[in-house]
Amino acid sequence: MTNPVDEYKGQLIKAGRWQLMTPQEQAGYIRHHIEEHLLPDELGKLAARANVKTVVLTHLNDDYIPFAEMVKKHFSGQVLIAKDLMEF
């Protein structure tokens, strides 16, 4: 699987939105995802160190089951992908 940031960028390219961004906006988008979001591998390692039982992935737009699989490489607990209006 490709890097999640590349996945997001690819979606923007496919939708035609990336091409409408200035180079500064593109750089800011990449920087935002690297600096302000956890990558799935990092999340899995963090959850394992914290000994949590469940990880809930949120703020995802489409079917990101591969991201859950990336978390599970480092975390043996339950990994859920949240949908709008779900309750825990």
C-alpha cells in the first residue's frame, strides 16, 4: 500500500482539486497531513505502547480498510473505522 498522504493526494488529483491548488497550497496540504495527523503505522505503535484495547479511526472520507490493516501491523487490539453518527 502507498503512503496515506499519497492516497489523499491521489484522490485530490482524481477529483481535479489538486490541479486547482497553488504550489504553496499543495505544500501546505502535504505539511498539514504529515505534521497534524498520525500515520497508521505510528498510531498502531502508539496504541500498543499505551496498552489500549480499541482504536477508532476517524476523520476518514472513504473506505480506508487498508489503513486499519496498517494499524494492526503494530497493534493487536480491535481497530474500528468510525462512520457518521456511530456511538461508542
